[in-house]
Amino acid sequence: MNSSPSAPTIWRWPTLRLRWVLLALSLFLANGVWRAMTVNLDLRASGFHTPFWEPLVWELTSAVMVWALLPMIQTVALNAPWKTDQWTRFLGLHFVGALLFWGLHVGGLWILRIWIYRAAGWGLYDYGQAVYRVPMEGLKDVISFSVLALLFHLLEARRARQAREMAAAHLETELREARLQALAAQLDPHFLFNALNTLSALMFEDLPKADHLLTALGQMLRDGLEAEGPTWSLDRELGHLQHYLDFAEARFGDRLQVDQVIEPELGRVPVPRFALQRLVENALKHNEGTPGRVLHVLVEARRVEGLAHLSVSDDGVGFLEGGSSGLGLDNLRRSLALLHGDQGRLLMGSGSKGGALVSLRLPVGDARG
């Protein structure tokens, strides 16, 4: 039985950004100057009066070579992360990387110093006995490679953590959008049944009115399907509400009177889709069992202390003590919480005429999501 071929290893390569490249070069050059001063002082303490430019060249060439090899060290760190099931790869790549760093560093600084000495007319550069110099450099390079590799591992871990956090935040935003869309798209099936019954009754009694209501119903369904996002302007909400009221007035006739008091400057305020429709729908549902009397409904939109106050009140039976708020208001409350957090609130109470009062508090600025 043939085993399936393993997936090819995809190598990751560092992304070089000019700002960070120049910053690293500046840091390494500054470190080279610092080390040159310490070497110069050490030589003088030992009785050697070596010109300062010599240790300066030694240390700066070493620093420049380490800087030039940073992408190689970062490549090792990117392609050999520490994982319990890949420790052989981790150790192998770091071992090979350390050898390469050692060889390239020593060879590079040696060539640079020979070239600088020759170009400056300082004579032949004497590296000393290689049998001692090269192992000495190797001992230092192991430490330098390990420290720099650890730094790149920490930076990569930080980048990966930030990427996970951003992905989680993006997913949370998408889930919130999906929840908001689902909440906004819910249309009470009882309304559809009542609307169809109303249309059926008017078809043979008042054809122009039936045609008008059919157009209103089509627009309401189109609002639910075509609106982008969980919010729209208050003006659009009022237009949608009017289509709903056309059906409500056709159904209840003279037993329903709806008044609206809207501050014009609030027309562009974003509000949850179908918010006012749900509030009016809630008022009608709670008062369906009281025939023989006129139900007065007042729709208001006012600006109070930087917040938009949207409310629907009636003079009906009000809320029953201990009764539930209903699915429509529960969905609206969740929508406000998702959109505005603590700034979005739905309040229920008694109106000035003894009926029910439901009001929304939401910021006048843009909604989240």
C-alpha cells in the first residue's frame, strides 16, 4: 500500500521594512562605537597605545556583519518555531544557522577589514593566528546568534498573538453582524397573515386601496431583503412604519388613531431596522382584546441630552404586571445592546394616559457595526 506523499515544506521569509532596517543599523553601529571605546580603554590599560581608529574599525565591521546577517537569523526563527512535536527541526535548523552565522560573520569581517586597511593605506591587516581567533569569534557568535534568535522568536510570538486577536475580533464582528441581521430580518408571521386577510377582504370592495396596500406590503418585504446592515436612518424607519400603519388602519379603521411628533433634525440618526414598527405592533397586540374603543397611539422622536429618544405610547390597557415583554421587544433589546452596548437601552413603563410606554435610548452618533 502506497502512503500518501507528505505536503512540501513551505519556507517563510522575513519581510524587510526600511524603517526597521535603518533602525537596526543605527543600533548596531552605536553598539560598535561603544564596544570600540571599551576595547581602546582595555588596550591602553594593558600598555598598548593603539590608535582609536583600529578598534573602531574592528568593532564596526563586526557590527555591520551581524546586522547584515539578521535576515538569515530571522529566517531560522520563522521556519523553526519551538513545538514539542518538531524539536528535531528546531534544534537542527538552529544548529545549522549558528554554523552559517559563525562562518559568514568571521569571513565577512575579515574581508571588510582587509579592504578598509588597504583602501585607507594603513598597510596589511593582521587578523592574528586564525587557530585561536576563529574559535574565539565562534564562542561570541554562539551567544550573539542565540540572543538574536530568541528575540526574533519573541517578536514572532507577539505577531502571531496579535494576528489571533485580530482574527478573533474580526470573527466576533462577523458573528455580531450575523446576529444583528438575523434579528433585523425577523418579521412577525401574524402580520403577514393579517395583511393577506386584509388584502383578500378589500380585493372586491376597494380595489384601489387593495392595490395601494399590496404595493406597501411589497415595499415592506423589499425593506427586509434589500436593506444593508442592521440599521438605517430614522427617515427610512418612518417610511417603513407608514406602510405598516396603512395595513393597521385598514384593519382597525376608526378604532385606531396614530399621531407622530418627530424632530426633523433626527431624520439621519441611525436606528435599528423595524424598531418603531415593533413598538407600534406591540401596542396593537396588547390592545386587540378591547373592542369598541378608540386606541390612540403616539410616536415620538426627540433629542434629549445628546441621546435620541424614540417612544411609542398608547392609552390602552398597559402592560400586565409580571407579563413578558414579547419576542419583538426582546429582539430589539438585544439589537440595541449589540449596536450600542450600555448606551443603548429599551425602557418599558406606563404612559401619561395610563396605557403602555416603550422608549428607546440610543446615541445620536454612528452605531457600531
